[in-house]
Amino acid sequence: MKHIILYISIFFITVSVVAQNPNRVYQSHQLENGKLSVTTNDGEYVFQFYSQNTIETTFIPKGESQKKESHAVAQHNKNSDVSLKITDGGIIEFIGSNSLKDCLPSNLNCNYFTTVKIQKSPFQISYYYKDKLITSEKRGYYKSKHEPMDMVKGNIVADSTEKIEFNLSKDEVLYGGGARALGMNRRGHRLPLFNRAHYGYETYSELMNFTMPIVLSSNQYMIHFDNAPIGYLDLDSKDDNTLTYETVSGRKTYQIIVGESWYDMLNNYTNLTGKQPMLPRWALGNFSSRFGYHSQEEVENTISKFKEEKIPVDAIILDLYWFGKDIQGTMGNLEVFRDSFPDFEGMVKRLNDKGVKTITITEPFVLTTSKKWDEAVAKNVLAKDSVGNNARYDFYFGNTGLIDIYKPEGDQWFWNIYKDLANKDVAGVWGDLGEPEVHPDWVQHHTGSASEVHNIYGHDWARLIYEGYQRDFPETRPFILMRAGYSGSQRYGMVPWSGDVNRTWGGLQSQPEIALQMGMQGLAYMHSDLGGFAGANLDDELYVRWLQYGVFNPIFRPHAQEEVPSEPVFRSEKAKRLASYAIAMRYRLLPYNYNLVYENHKYGKPLMRPLMFEEPSNPELFNYTKTYLWGNDILVSPVLEAGKKEQDVYFPKGSKWFDIETDNITEGGTTKTVQLREDFIPVYVRAGAFVPLTDVVQTTENYDDSTFQLQYYHDTSVKESEREFYFDNGKTANSIENEAFQILEFEAEVDGNWLEVEFEAKTGANYSADTKNIALTIHNIENKPKKIKIGKEKVEGKYNSKYKTLTLNVTWDTATEKEIKIKLDR
């Protein structure tokens, strides 16, 4: 969306330090109900484990009380099964496990678990995992005097800020801070924590829509600063091995999270802040979207064009013209503009009949010229100024007020608009400008000032919608597309996107970094406006390469300003043909991709995964984004430059990798120069992987998971391999809790000259299991097999000597196990 660009001017000038750790003196400590309190001369530290590998630390300065509840933490149960011991050197050790119960007799020191060590004199707090130092407070909490601070668009003045300071080791690489375009390694940057849109960014953007108070280290720990108000993350900008969190107010609380692996750590973090609910399956399909469709006729003609061209599509997004004729002056109407959409309900029904969902944009701004201004004033739903008047100010779209979602009246009023749309069968919500885009510091909300709630406005906007669906449409999985959020937003079903990126190669080049970083911070559905949003650049090569990359993104949603069509059906014949190949691949991957939705929901795993997850000790991969993993088994190398004929691809060690097009095999741990083709980007599959594929459908409404293809990438180096894939109806909320699902298990084992493949199913009590018709294709079979048996029946199968593949048609009653035995001819 077009809007005014607001430039940032942020500066702090330190004058003096009020409190430092050298002046902090231990006085006493107490352990009660699993919580350790340590009293010092200037306040109290409170330590509490959520689990053996997640510990929370809060400092409450003398004369203050603990601030209100966390915006981010969803985990209610805390771990009281802890240990406390005092060493001869006067160090308090607080251990995230009861050593008498959990430690083996041969390992009574119990160093496997997370431990916080508090040195009494001089006072020092350090964190350990497996008896290895993770991090330590440098000065810990202190206040710092400042000159007036101009945070964004002036007007924010702070006499002092509050800081929490940590030591860093010399070589560790730092990630986090939300969505930025800086390079994967963000060490050396001082990052504002103030959600703000950056229109038309390309390869560099220091501040964007999703800032996050999270730091992750290449040493495999993360720190979540559990506080909402605006501030900074300083990731060693002074090159003195110091990490600093700085804020204007709020909680002095942080959590340290560790784990056995990157995946384990992210599982622990999303246990703490909440798991992403499963998206409806249609959200994995192709979206038709632009800024914007002006009329009902234009919407229906666009979908008819997709159907005519036989290009799959599952949803269409309506920008602000659904409630007004003009860009300016109408925001806040939030009701159907009947001049342009006279039969809105009939249009939605006709689209639904074609398997296409409707999604409408909304914004939190109510213009004084809008139809709902008088109603918003009368119902007292708007944020106020310092003397209690409705806060009004100008921005690009007009003179406006802002819905106070923190006020019960505002929450209910806004939700009633969404409820009405849902009752019209609108299937998804798009929340735009939710930083909020313009949010003067003098604006007051029901729960605090603009400075205090700015960063979590989008977060709580998503909460409002998600909780409304739970209350009024409990069987529905909501789709909530949001331009801004904060830590923990994933638990409200938030689907973030990377903002108004420029439609240039530079805009494309920043996208893998942004998506990978956000997946590491819990918001695993980060994606981009495929093809780019801003500017009138009609570059078919860029468009196609962006869509090819989008196949292996969480959401496939081309979107653009209307000067250039975002929909493939309105592009050149060549671009349309190449885009249709990409969209077909997206749909063929539906069963694989849907399992990634499950893995994210169940374990917090990102859909897009950096290669350092494979090789956590390889520093060459700490800042690497040229290639990434899509799920566990698919390796993707997007083409990010114009006119490229070849590019280097790194293949992670520990596996062999099959070219998805040719079946050529590359050894892991190597870099290879590969030739590029215009019709696809380099994609590879891990040896030993099972990959389920389906036939291309025109909409996911036509998807039938009782019939699919199962590709097994056999290699003699993989003696045993097992994969699981999740199935449910793709629509109903709480399928796992209600046992309305099925997990199919596929296992392959090499025993001498025999390759044995077994099928097994775990079926929920409320899932209607059906017979599966599976075309099993086994790759890399050098010669036609000597013998093949499915169960007790001898079969021939279909052997392709050119591609070295064997295909077997298997009918499987999932209530029983199925065994396939193949005698190889070597």
C-alpha cells in the first residue's frame, strides 16, 4: 500500500551511569515454590524455570513493583522441580532440575541442565548449560541518563532509559531483532525496537514492520527480552563484546532459552511463547492479489481468467476498494461499498463455489471523513489525547483516529466488523498499517501510552481476531495476514509479510534473509509480495524468479501496485507459462507442505531453515542464505540476479543430494557450480527422503489425499530411513486435540540385496481412515529388480531404465501395515 515515508532520527547521548554491577551488593536469598529470590542493596532478582532449559530472570529495582503480565509468554506451568546449592566459594547455583531425581549416580553434579550461578562478591550472574558458560550479565540492569530522545518523527522525550547488559564472546554470531535486511549476522548493529514500515526497500533496511526483542547466538542460546515498550537492541555496536537491551520503560525481565539443537531450542522458545495454530490447507495455495481490485466485476473476471488459463488459485485478496472508491478519505468505512460491489455476498458465494476464498483488507484507522467516524466517537472506541479527547492527526490517507483495541469497547467494536465479514463467508483477514503506521507518542491507550503499546499493537490486533474466531467460529481455522507484530505473535495465528518491498532484484535478494531470520524467532510464515510490490518495473525475468522462489515459501502470494499486474494470467505468454510451472509445483507439493504446517504447530520448526541448522559448528554457514532447506529434505537455491547462467550451491554434509529434475547425486559437504535453466531454480532432495506429491488441482477444494505419489530417494549409503506425514481434513480447528487426524509412517531399510519398505499408520479416534492409493516411485535403482513382493503377492512394477526408477502401485488399507520387498540386482 502507498503511504508517506517517515524517516527515523534516533539518538541517545549517555551522560552518566546511575547504577552498575560493581555497586550491586548481595544481601540474602530465598527459595520458595521453585522460585529463587536474591535481594541486593538496590533491588531484587527473581529467577524461575519454565522448563529445564528455559529460565526467566526479573530485576525489580528498590522501591518498584513488578510490571504487568508478559505480552509474549503463553506457558503457564513453571518448573518447581529445581535444585539449589551453595559452593565453598560462595556461589549460589540454581539448577533447572532436581538433581536427586534426574541425575544418574555416575553424574551427580547434574551439569546436563541449565544452571544460573550467582556470585555473591563481587556480584555476578552467569548462565550455564551442560556446565558450559552460555552468557553472563555485564552490568546487568541499570539506568542511564540521556538527552532528549527523538525516536520516530520526534516528540518522544525520555530523561533516562533502562538497560540490561550482557557479555559476549569474541567470535559468536548474533541473529534476531525481527525483520531487517542487514545480512544474517547482525552483530555490530544498534537496532531500534520500533515497528515502522519501510516503503520500497531493497538490500538494506535497518528498521521494518516486525522488530523483535530477541537475540540468538551461534553458540545456540537465545535471549528474549520480555518487554513491549520501544527501545533498542545493541548487538555490540561499539565492538566491546557487549549486548545491550535498552527501553524507555516496562519489565526488567528476560528469558534464556537453550536446547540440544537449533530445533530443540526453537521448540523450547515456542513452548514458552506459544505454538502457531495450524493454517487451513487452502492457505498453501496460490493467491490472486493486487493493490487493488476496484469492483465486483473485476474480481470475478480475474478469477475467471485463472480458470480459463487452468492456473490453480485458492484465494483472492481485496484491498481498500472493497469499502471505498478512492484511496484517500474512505479508510475506516469498513463496510461494503455497494456502488462497486452491489452483490458482494453473491460474489463471495460464486467464488466459494469455484473453490476460491475471499480475504478483505482492514486497517485500524478511522478517518474523520469515513462513514464510521460518528459511530466510533459515539461508542468511545478511539484512542485519546492527554486530556481525554479523541486523538486526531493527519497522515497520507486523511485526518484520522486510531481504534483503541486495548479498550473493551474498541475490542468488541472492531471484532463485530470481522464477525459480520465472516458471516458473509469472507474466509480471511488482512490487517494492514498495524505498526501502527502513524502513532504519535502523545496518543494514549486504555492500557498505556503509544510508546508502551506501539510494538504490540499488531500483536494484540491479531489476538483480538484470533480470540473472536475461537469464541464465535470455534470450528474454523482463521487466516490472519498482518504487517506488524512482536514476540509471541505466532500463537494468534499471525501470518506476517515483509512489507512494501521494491520490485527490483535488490528487493528479491533480501527476502531469504528476512524469512529465515523470522522463522528462527517463531514467526515461521514470513513471506513476501511475490514479484515485488513497489514501483512500475515490468521485468518478467525478475517476476518469474521471484515466483519460483515463492514455491518454497510458507505463503504463495503475488502482490503489487496496480501499475504492473501481479497475476500471472495478465503477464506475457512466456512469463505466464513459466509462472504456471512454478504454481503447478506448489500444488504438487501440497502433502509435503501440509506436513510442514503440522511440524511448525507441533514442534515450532520453521518451514524455511538455514543450513547452519544442519551444521551448527560450521562458521562458513553462520551468515549463509544462498541456499536453504524447505522442511527437512528439500534443498533450495533461489536465483536472485538477472541473466545468471550458473551459480554455486553448497550441499550440507552428512547426506547425499538428488537433483529433483535429473536425479544426479551430489555428495554433501561440497560446493558445486550448477547450470541454470529459466523454467526452474536448483532444487535437491536428501538421500533417504520420502516426498509425497499429488496431482495438480485447480483449487485445494479438489485435493484428495487418498491418492498420491510417494517418491523415495534410495541410496545405498542410507541403510535405514523413516519419515512421517500428517493428514487431516485441512479445515477444522483443533484436529490434533480432537484426534481427528492420521499420521502415515514410511520406512525403508537395506538388508543385503533386499530393499524393504514398510507402511504404517497412526490414526486418531475421530479420523475417518480411508484406503490409500499410492504410486510409490523409488529412485536410483541401478538395474531392474530380480523380485518384488507387496505383502505376499509377487508383482512386476514398472522399471524405467533411463531414469533408474521403479514405480509400484500400492493399495493400502491403513488399518493394517503394508510391507514391500525388492530384491536388487547389483
